[in-house]
Amino acid sequence: MAAITSIMRAHQILLSRVDAVLKPYGLTFARYEALVLLTFSRTGELSLSKIGERLMVHPTSVTNTVDRLERAGLVARRPNPLDGRGVLAAITGRGREVVEEATRELMAMEFGLEEYDAGQCRQVFDLLRPLRIAAGDFTEGAEGAAKERA
């Protein structure tokens, strides 16, 4: 019970810190993650189903996230030329600017983990790794965050 309580409380604390940085940009962490994912894609656009798959969220959540990003002018939707029924979300120039600015601020505050050094962050990652492997976030052989889900 003590471990799960600590993890859940740490989640609340970190999310609060990160959300405080993202709020002036009109972003939540979920919207920020979607924008980052689009910036990492080869073309700057992905199908909504691919976004959901990579972020491991329900299609309804992806639709809501993209709706909000589109209303803010940070992404645009367009028909998927490879799938007549599908839709692509494409990051806009403004979306790129916002995600770059927000990322700079998040990096400056070490994504809320400023109390920890690099070695301690690696320990946390390593401790949570078996749980994440079991959940399918990444394969057991994958090394580091680069081969994670997003």
C-alpha cells in the first residue's frame, strides 16, 4: 500500500508541476504529448488511430485531444489519402512553435524532477520498467526511453 500510495501521489505532484508550465500555452499534458508525437513523426502528421496506438489512449480521447488542438490552431485535420475514411492530424507552424517553447520550459524545470539527479532518474525508470514491459509500453530488450512507445 505504501508503494502505490507514493507512486500515485508522485504522479499528482508531477502532473501539477508540468500542468502549471503548460497551462499558459493552453495545453494539458495529454495535448502536449500529442504535439510532441506529431513533431517526432517523419511528416508532421499521423492518423488519429496511430496517435491513439502510440499514446496508448482510447480513440475517444484522441478525438477530444485533436479537437482541442485544432480549435487552438495547433493542428489541422485532413483526409488520409491512404484510407478513405481515415483522418490525419497535422501539426501547424504555430503548433511547432508552441511545443518548442513549452519543451524549453519543461526542460528548464527538468519535467518536475529537479530534486533528482540523472542517476536517481535512471533508478526510477529501472524500477518501473518491469511494470511498463508487462503493460506493453516497450519490449524487454529495448534500451532507454528512445525505444519507448512515443
